[in-house]
Amino acid sequence: MSDSSTANQMTEVITPRRAGATSGQDSRSPRLRLAGTCAGPLTPTVERLLELRRQLIETRAVILEEAGFIRRRLERAGRRDAIACITGEDAFAGAATGIDHEISRVELELARLDEKAVSIETTAIDVGRLQRDS
């Protein structure tokens, strides 16, 4: 198969609202959204932001795991979290909320840097047709 015919097939698959995609069997097929990123290697800035996001997510997971452990120990001992008694929210929930805010800020910056990203909407049936025809 030549490169031009492959490109034409790809265009057919990714063109929204093409014949068949909105009627018949395709209309019952779940829609797939393939989110792309800019082509080429990641910039150092994007790499740093992705690494920061990974670290924040891991830190949040550790905080929540430790929070569960400490809450269970307090409960077994018949004690209450002093911070939660005073503020209504324990220190772990506050830390997780703060990390969630930072993750959101990182994701907004990544989205700003990746404004030229392309989204492609197609159906599973269209993807199957492309694979079958290639």
C-alpha cells in the first residue's frame, strides 16, 4: 500500500461526521477520543512538569495511605485526631487538598504549553476498518 493511499485512509478515519460515522452501525459504536500531543521530543520544560506531576501524585498516594494507617490506629486506641477536633479537617486531608491544587496548576501549565495538540474523534468500527484495510 502506498503512502498516499494510507494517508487517504487515515484522513477518512479521522474526519469527523463522515458518511457512516453518524448513521447505521457506527452510531451505536462508542466514540473514541484520541488526544494527541505535539510531535517530536518533549521540551525540557514539559519533561520537568511531567516529572513534578508524577512526584505530586506519588506524594498524594503516600499521604492518603499513611492517613488511613494513622486513622485506624487512632480508632483502635479510642483516640481522636486533635487537629480534626479543632479545625474539622485532619492534617492529611488538608495536605491532599493542597497537593490536588498543585497538580491542577501543573496540568494547566501543561495544557497551556500544549495548546497546539490535536484531538481526533473516531469510532471503534472506523479503527477496525483501517486495520483491516492496511
